[in-house]
Amino acid sequence: MSNLRFQALNAVLSRSIPDVKIPSSKISDFYGSNVFDKKKMKDFLSKEAFQSISNSIDLAEPLNREVSEQIATAMKSWAMAKGATHYTHWFQPLTGTTAEKHDSFFEPGHDGQAIERFSGDALVQQEPDASSFPNGGIRNTFEARGYTAWDPSSPAFIMESKSGKTLCIPTVFVSYTGEALDYKAPLLKALSALDKAAVDVCHYFDKSIEKVNASLGIEQEYFLVDLALFNARPDLLLTGRTLFGHMSAKGQQLEDHYFGTIPERVYAYMLDFETEALKLGIPLKTRHNEVAPSQFECAPIYEEINLAIDHNQLLMDIMEKVAKRHNFKVLLHEKPYAGVNGSGKHNNWSIITNTGKNLLSPGKTPKNNLMFLTFFVNTVRAVYEHADLMRSSIASVSNDHRLGANEAPPAIISIFLGSQLNDVLDEIETSRISKKIKEDNGLWLGIPKIPQILLDNTDRNRTSPFAFTGNKFEFRAVGSSANSSAPMTILNTVVADQLVKFKVEVDKLIKKGEKKDIAILTILKRYIKESKDIRFEGNGYSDEWEQEAAKRGLSNIKTTPKSLDADVSEKSMELFEKTKVFSKREAHARHEIRLESFYKKLQIEARIMGEIVNNVIIPASITYQSKLVQNVIGLKEIGLAEDTYAAQLQIINKLSEHINFIKTNVDQMIEERKTANAIEDLRDKSIAYDEKVKTFFDPIRYHVDKLEQLVDDSQWPLPKFRELLFIK
Ligand code: ADP
Ligand code: MG
């Protein structure tokens, strides 16, 4: 039997492209057909019930029991008519994936007759066992149960799979003692803090605004690899990234992949998952090749933030499921291949009022521009103030490979504004708020003109982790596998808190007799000055920037364990308590969960690295070496001179050198792992894994990759980069 690599390569050769059935060539015919959206609710519910659920969706009003009974019945009828047999609460535990616990509609009746039932209670609440999900010690209290509770602001949907259909109800997941055990609950709290704070500030300008919500457009980058090749790489299989692999002769150096033609096989896959996504109301709009070979991106049109995040989580699920039908594996890891670009998940964020106004969009009039500047400058100020928390919000073992690497934002949080807005802020900062202007009763004309279309923001700085892109901020440092709730909870929280502070300061000035517009501008002017250090327009990947940032006192925490300190710093605790986003207990629990996940993932990587070296690489190298030895012995035997087998001897020596290196280093790494495992404190343990264990990865890899270049290609057991990276 040939090795797994060649079996896989053969499998790839015989791939055919599966037929993709699209329900209609007109997307509007099937868009959202698997969603129990407002329109369907209207059809299925009484007028009163519909009004009540609408208020619950739009204004977060609680639902009464009777209405939830009605909605449950309606949902069941709709779902069963579409062929669903089960329902589940769908939630986002801190594992990073989504979770489901399926129950059937079927219930035995009193008289032995079966009926299909779905009660209001079952809609509103379910009780999965909280102790089986990461809970950071919260389970250690006597109450292990948790419950999921319906989030009416995200509609129920039907998940189709080969063997059946399930009604999924988006929920939050909390412990019985009330602590959030998921990503969604804190996000909703942060949004409610933002809503309140932003509406208050909006009222300086427009009293008709009643509600403010954030919007989010998520660009998702990913790699595709053939399933058979993926399965032949234990490192990819268990860690999502390649721990070894010499760079392919051709990589991304020709820059011929970005926006290039999409390979036929990939195109079929995209069409297939897009169709599934569109049925679920995920407004996918763009698709294209990314920079690296086999790297792609898709992006939906932006939506209300909570929904956008649910949709992204769902999208990642669908992408993985559909990939199987096409014999692909989708890699959402931030850095599957060393030496080519990594993947991100750009979070395009803005704040939008119930009147439809984007508060981060420059306006036509000075008054509108003052409103724009207010939200714009407060966001900059908030990110400056809590830069460390923003940094920690994107930290993960996988994103550590990407931050600071040459294609992605460095671990320094800075903000790119574009030269036009930079000039505007500079002008405000240096201009004097003169007496003459103060006496002007009309609209305040001292605000510099802001063009409605910001030209230089279309050609934006790709090296900035947080960039203003015309009418929104783009948080680019978020990793491709992340649940966007984590960074978005932080962003919305820091902005909410900042707006509250702003309001207090402006009100104080107004109370002292200052005119409102002048008061606002006075405070903004101060904020601009205070937060100046975080603004950076240059090349964020350059060494100069690292030096400059250090001079400015900006932090540059390169890896996760220490960056997570910000999650539980005194300053953050105060912020979380004030905004009611996390209690102390929740913040500590989350910190613990994140540290645990960090070191455990490194532990898995270290283990699989050791296994592959000992059981795959060394045996293959020795087999080849033995062949050479046999060859040398033979040549000697027939009486040839030493210079006729000099090359063989050289290779034999080289092989031994690399084999020795990887063997001794793997042994040492195992010792370091044991030492790290014995450490109790999670932070210290994670740091030990980061600084003592992980440091072996690169040197071991280097020598394995050298072996890959020496050993007979027909004997090499792992699919090579050139085979993984190019889709046939
Ligand atoms: P690029 O790759 O150049 O960054 P894309 O067009 O791929 O740009 O992605 C831009 C994303 O930003 C899309 O998801 C888009 O819907 C979203 N977006 C546009 N306007 C807003 C807005 N006001 N708020 C949030 N997201 C927005
Ligand atoms: Mg982008």
C-alpha cells in the first residue's frame, strides 16, 4: 500500500464537481426562505401577538406567556410545514463554535396517541448542562445547570442537513446564578449600554432619535484544501494549521491569485454554500480570491450587529458542512500555512439610529458634521483609552501567528483616519474657539469642512488594525476563526462608556452657561489632543512604527497570555461594572477560560508535533537513509573508490544531523511541557507554554523541512505545500 500522501493525491485526481442545485436564478425567490422572519410571523400570528413580538424585537420589551405560546405554535406549524421534525436552542458557548441540543416535536399523549407539541416554555427556555461547557469555575458552585433563553431580536431558522431539518432558536446561555456562559449575552448588554449612551448624546442634535444600534459587516477569509490531503496531515486535522512544510517553489510571489479567476471546483463550492446561506437570510454579496493561493473571501451586506454575528457563526458552520459535499475542508485558522498570508475577519462597524442615520457618516451641514465628529472623536478616544482591552479582545493562540506577521496588523493598536480627517482633527485641535465664533448665533461655522466622500479612504491603509473607511470603522485585527462578539462587545462597551463621560462633561459646561455647540466642540478638542498618540497613518508593519509606538507609550503585547491581563485589570473591571457588561465574577471566569484554551491548544500542538516527528518523520528519514547506506555498502563492495559515493555520504550525514536535532529537541520540548503542566496558576502556565514550549516549534520545523528537501519524494509521507496550496 502506498502511503497516505499518495492515496490522497490519487483521490484528488479523480475528483468530479458535484451538481449544485440553485432553487431559482433569482435570489429574491428563495432569500430567507428558511427563516421565520417578521413577514412570516405576520402571516402566522394574530395582530396583537405580532405587535407584541415586534415590540420585543425592536424595543426589547419582554413577551408575555400567552404571546410566547402563540409564537411557539406558529413557529411549529411553519417549521413542520417545511419538514422540520426537531427543534433546538442554538447558542454560542465559549468554545468558539455553536451548540445545539435537539428535541423532537413529538410527545406521547395521554391516551397512547402521539402528538407534535412545542410549547411557549420550550421556545423561551431550555436547560443544557452548563458543566459540560467552558465556564471558568462558575460550575464549581453547587449549581451546575445553565439555561438558554430565547433572543427574539434574532429570528428562528431551519437548518437543513442530509438526514433531516431542525428548527433552530437563537438563544443566550447563562448559568442558573445568572452569569453569562456565552458570547451573545454580553454583546446584548454592551449594545444596550451603547443604545442608552448614544441616544442621550444624539439628543444634543436631534430629539427625535429613540434608539441606536451598531451595524456590522463581516468579511470572512478562509482557505480551502482537498479533504483527502487534509486527512493525510495529522497536524491540519488536529490543530487546523500545518506544523511542518517546506514552502512551495511557487507561493504567492507572483501575486496572481488575488481577484483572479476562481477555479471551477471552488466556484461550485461557493455557489453551494452561498445558496444555503441565502436561504437562511444571510445577505452574502461578494466573493473573491484572496492574496494567498487557495485563499478566498466572502462578505455579506452589513446588518444589525447581533444578527450579523449570528449570521457569521452560522455561515462558518454552513461553509464547513457544505465543504464536505465538495470534498473540501475549509480552513478558518488564522495561519494555516507559514510563509503565505494568514486570514482575518474584518469587522466593519458603525452606529445607526432608528431614524436611519449613520452616525459615522459625515454630513452635508456643519450641524451634521458636529454630530459626526462627536461620534467619530469619541470612538477614537474610547479606543485610545482602552487600547489594551481592544488588543486582548482579538487575542487567541491562532491569531498570535498572524498579529505582527508581515501581512497583518501588528499587536499595537493604532487608528488610521486618512489624511483628510487627520487634517480636520488637527485643525480643530489647533484652532482657537474665539469670542467671535462664540457670539455667532447661527450654526457654528468654525468646524472645518468635511467632504462627504472621503477620497483617501477608498485607498485605505491596509496595515492599520483599526481604520476609518469613509462611513465606518474597520477592525481588521480580528482573526478569521473568532466569534466577532468578543471584540464587538468590547468596542461597543468602550464607546458606550466614553459617550457617557462625554455627556457629563458637556453638560457641565452647558450648566456653566456655555452654548451647547461650543461646549461640545470644547470637549472634542480636548479629546483630540488627549488621544493623539493612537493615530497613525504610516506603514504599520515597519520597524520604525514599532519604535515610534514605543516612544509614544503604546503597548505592543505580542502574545496572548499577557495581553489577557487587560480583561481583569482594575480599569477594565471598573468599565465592566459601570456599563453592566460583565460582573467581576464573569470577567474572571472568562479570563480563566481564555487562558485555559490558550495553553491547551498549544499543548495539543506540541503533542502532535512530537508524535509526527517520532512516528512519521524520523521513520521515513531513516528508511531513506538505510537505502543510501545499502547503496554505499554495495558500491564499496564492488570496489569503487570513495569519491564515487561522496554525495551519498554527505546526504547520510545531513540526514543524521537533522534527525538528531529533531529527536533531541522533541525530547527537550516534552520535558518543558511536563514542567509547564505542573504549574498551577493558569497565567503562569500559559506563559510557560508560550515562552518555553512554543519556542521549540520553529527550530524543530526548520529541521523537519530540511529533511523534506532531502528525502526521496516518493517516500515522503506528508502532503507537501505545493500539493496543499493549489487546487486542482
Ligand atoms: P474591503 O474588502 O475593501 O474591506 P468589502 O466590500 O469586502 O470591503 O467589505 C466591506 C464590508 O463593510 C461589507 O460587509 C459592507 O456591507 C460593510 N459596510 C458597508 N457600510 C457599512 C456600515 N455603515 N456599517 C457597517 N458595515 C458596513
Ligand atoms: Mg476589509
